[in-house]
Amino acid sequence: MRGIPISGTIRVSTAMLLSCVMLLTGAALGHYAIDPAGEPIQAPQEAQPAQTPAPRQDAAAQTAQRGEDTITPTAQVTWRYAMACGHEVSIQDAQPVVGKTRAELAQAYGADAVVQFSPARVEIRQARDISCPDHYVLKLENDTLTVRKTDAALKERILLTLDIPLPKDAAAECIKGMTFDSLEDINIYLEGLDG
């Protein structure tokens, strides 16, 4: 058998080995090379799949981590409103302030408004420029005479629009708004203007 002489075999295997080494060296240098200024050059990174951001903690959890007391979802939050008619109205509603600190409440409603504060019990006092739900208001606005009433959510609603001419002094009073205990009292007042 003739075959390849042994010395030739060594040369072929050495050549293959050198080729593999050069190939691996070239790949390594292609990934991390040096620019002419002598600074390393990083090969461009392969595109990474977009990472989903970590879920955000709610404000109450973040504030609790800072060690501040926050209002819990089960807290008893009492809103006390001094109404324009002189009465006070109390409403229980924690929803608008859950997760807030005393400082956040003071900033939103005024420092004197927060009368009591703990994670389980809060009392906030405010003044409102409308009458309580027990009263009716006769008001003249934009030359329109209306009868208004405040609902349980403390929103003033127009119940009636009246087409009644008012004397000048009565019109001036109604522009400010006149408070009555009943619709019958409004009717008596308006009938008294004629005479």
C-alpha cells in the first residue's frame, strides 16, 4: 500500500490544527478587538429579548416600606363638612385616601384639616360653600331663578327652574342664594313678594 507518507500526515494534521487555532483566534479577536488608538472595541451584542419591567408596587406598599403610617383599605375615614347653612355633615369614605400618609393628607386638604390620623382611623374636616341636604336654596344666576338641593354625595343639583320676575331687593338676595327648609317655605316666600 502506498498511502500518504508519515511525514506528510504530520504536516496535514499540523496544518489542520493551525487552521483551527487561527479560526478560533479570529473569532475571539472579532468579538474583542483593539482599535488603532489602543482602546478595546466590543463587538455588537446580539439583540436581547425585551425584558418585562418588574411589577410596580402600589403607593401604600411603597410608603409602608419607608416606615410611614398609611391609611389601610379597611380604615374608618370620616369626612366632616361644615356647610354654608351652619349644619355639619359626616360621610364615611376611605376610597379617596387609601395608601396616603398624614403628610400627603395635609398637603392635599390643609394641615388643619387632618384632625385624627392612624392607619385604621382618620378624621378630616372641611368647609363647604353649599347647604346641607336638609335644605333647599333659591338662587338667581344668569337671570335664571332656580331651586337647588344638595344630594347625599354633597353635589348641588338644580331641582326646578322658575320663570318668576323678582323685585330688585329680592333679586339681590337670591343672587347670594337663600336657604329654606322646604319647598313650601320657598312658595310662601315667593307668594309674599307679590303683595
